[in-house]
Amino acid sequence: MVGKLSIIASLAVAACAHGAGTLVAHWKFDETSGATAADSGPNAAHGVLEGAAAFVSGGVSGNAVRLSTPTNDHVRAPFVPHNSTPFSIGAWVRCSDQDEFQLIAGRHRSGLVQGYFLALNTSGTYGQPGKAYAYVSALPGTEPISTTTVADGQWRHVLMTHGAGDVVSLYIDGRLEASSASAYVPTGVPFLIGALTLPGGFASSAFDGDIDDVQFYSGVLNGRQICHIVNNPGSAAAPNIDGDINGDGAVNFADLNIILSGFNMTGFCLQGDVDGDGVVGFADLNRLLSNFNSGG
């Protein structure tokens, strides 16, 4: 017990408030026809299918949307209200092209260092063939790139967060694979799925394959939320206070005991892994302490 208390004391002074992700928009793509992708989130930011984009069966959960660049396919969601940091964005993708630039979703005007997006492969000197990367208003060489090959023709979950300290983190199938730092520069262009905005303001398709279950959050998703999204395709993550490990609505000694009992453990979806980095450690303890006695 003395050892546990000394850990708590050493970090309590350094603890600072942390929040978790709150759903802004969620496109499930479970429609069977039409040109509207309903937003099941709280803001009714419905998407519009452009080009020959179409709903198809065989999604990771229900249906998905199929996109092709020759017909300028994409989904436009112009009414997403959140355009600041912190934020989190994730999607399931199925793509086999490891050569051409594949933009999954985001806000970005080509040629300007601003906005954000998730992408596969390379664009200029950004990214690597077959890998995913996260762009947040950054110059080449600073973007986090996955170690996993994502453009492999299988359903893969790709997620990025941007939060405190301008840290950009990239998760593949729920596992943290890379992080870097870059400040977010807001952009006035619309949120697009499978496309980017050209200098003239027109949307240009940049994805060949299937996309499903695109979710956008204000705030940085914590480990509990990321684990839920990956293990429950089609379901949004419920609000969760950072450090409320057992999900009882309060951050208290029960949660602290979970972290301490699993301290230094590594793996996927560990109960005490508050920040979702695959390790139960001091960073998780710091997040818990920053919200200690919150809720309940």
C-alpha cells in the first residue's frame, strides 16, 4: 500500500484535466438506396452521395458506401459543426490499391497547410505505400504513419486523435501505431469522405474501395471508447470520463485499484489502459488522477 500511495503522491501535483470524446457525427451507411447518408449523431449532419457513389452490402456492420475515383465518387457533409481541436475521427475501410493516394475522410484544401484528414498510401512525400497516415496541418515528414499495411483488401479500422500538446495519434484496429505533434490550422472547406477540396473549391474524389461507419468526435477518445468502437462496429462510443475504468460514472478508488493491479501490463483493450496506447502506466494514472472524484 505504501508503494501505491507513493505513486499517487508523485503524480497528483502534475495531474491536469483530461476529457474524452463526445460524438459530433456518425455515418453508418446502412441505407440501401438514394443519395443521402444519414447522420445518426446529434447534429443531423447528413451526407450527400456524389458522382456514382452507392450503398453496397457486405459492410463491416450492415451496408457500406462504395467509391471510385473515375466517376468522382465521394460523400459531402457540409454541416459538420466542429472545426477546432481537440477532435477524433475514425472509419472502417476496405481498399487494395497501394499505389494511388486514398483519402478516407477529413477537411482539407489541396495546396494549403491546414485542415486534417485520414489517408492511405502516398501523396507527394507524405505517407508510405500501403500504410495509413494522419494529417493535421503538417509539413511532410511529421505525419504519423502506420506500421500495419492497411490497403490489403481487408476491413481495417483507422482512427486519429488530436489533442493536448498538439499530439496527433494514429490507431489501426484499435492499437496505437504512431504519434507526432502538429498544430491544427482551421479550414473553411466542408467535411468530405473519400475526397479533398481543390484550390478552386471543387471536391475531387480520392478513394477507390469501401468505407463504413465514419465517426467524428469532439475531444480525444480514451482507451475505453476506442476499444468499444473497434469491437462494436456500427456503434458509437458513449460519453465516458477519463479514468472511469469500470464504467460506473465515477472516477474513484475502484478505478485506481484497476490501474495499480494491472500496472506495466501491455496488450489490446486492457481495462486499465485509459489513453489506449497499449500499456497500463503512468500516463493512465495521471489521467485518472486529473479527474479523481469526478462524476457519481
